[in-house]
Amino acid sequence: MIYMTGTLEDLVLLAKNSRKTSEKLLAQFKPFIASVIQKRLGKYLEYGVDDELSVGLIAFNEAIHSYDISRGKF
């Protein structure tokens, strides 16, 4: 995987306007999203098996597309 570089805010602003960039950002943050959800639930989860991970990806995607730089950092 090729990681995107730049500040998170810059990457999110790019992802808001590009489906391809949005997909790359989601892929880059999948391990982080899984880690946060697994720690919160206290159990191991697997993509493609556990719905909680899908919900986490949807929430992250919604956060990307609703981000407003004037309201603070991402």
C-alpha cells in the first residue's frame, strides 16, 4: 500500500472532492479504525465478518465528507 502524505486536514480536504482519494484515505486508516473499535468493545473483530467495523468505516467516511475546516481540526 502506498501511504498518502500531508497533514490529516489536507488529506481530508482532498478526499472530500475525490472518490479515489477518499478510498485511499479509508484504506490507510482501516487498521486505526479497527484498533479503536476493538479496544472499545474489548474483543477481536475481523473485516468482512463483523458489522461493527463496517459501521466504523461508514462513520469515518461521513466524517471526511462533513468536515468543515472553519469548525476546527479533523
